[in-house]
Amino acid sequence: MISLTSPVTELLKTKAIPYSVIAIPLSEDKKPVRNLEELLESEGLDPKSVVRSVLFRTGSEQFILLAVAGGGRADWATLRSHLNERKLRMAEYDEVPEATGYVVGAVPPIALPLGLKVMVDNSVKDYETVVIGSGVLGYALALKGADLINMLRDAEQGSFAKA
């Protein structure tokens, strides 16, 4: 078993939530492998169970993190309407660590800075086991979907993505 320590694993340990660590080999340019689906299937996990943490910046300069599973894409119109924002864009590469404390490719939907608004798409509820960013590039964490939803119970939940 792989041992990994990050703010995410510390939070899970504090809450006594079981998880497993998945090593994701990095390519030479330090990006996670493109065949993540194959890797997850070899671990017995549904490739669609990956909960992506997508960071947006609103016209009012607020950062919003959307947790979405199943390969869904953000529904921009729904997000703008829900947030009451006319402008919304993806966060720039260098804004991600500034807003979340984590590098692109390792951002979790939990263990985030206070004040960062988190929204959870209903797709996250579709999986018994989910895979989230570990906070450390090259590693992901698998845990029960119900445990993640419970940890995100204070986040806004709704239908924010298109399948």
C-alpha cells in the first residue's frame, strides 16, 4: 500500500474515512498519464467515477470550484445564472494554486482554503466509489461516494453540468 500525506489525507484520517491511494504515473512533462481510464479499470474502478475539481473565476473576481463526476462538462449558462454572474471563465493555470493551494492535476474537492466556494454537481452522487485529487501530483484517492458527499454537505449541490 502506498503511503501519502497531504492536507486531504490528513482530513480523511481526522474524520476516520477510509480511502486508498492510487499512483498515477506522470509523463515526462509532469502531466498525469492520458490513459487514466485504463489505469483505473486495472484497479477495479469505474473511469467515470473520477470527481474533477474545476476552478472558475467570476466577473466579480471570486473563485468557484465545481466538483463534477462522470466526465460531465460544466453548464456555463446554469452556473452563471446560479451564481448571478454575467461573466465566468475557467481559472488560468497559475491561478489554480493561488486559489486552491494545489497544482493543476491534484486539486481535491475537499481540504480547500476557507472562503473558496465549492459547488457539487449531482453526478457525484452516481458512484459508490469515487476518485478525487489527493493534493499531490501523481496520486489520487479512492473513497466511498457517500463519504465524500457527506464531507461536502455544506457545499451548494445541484445540476451544474451537462453529460
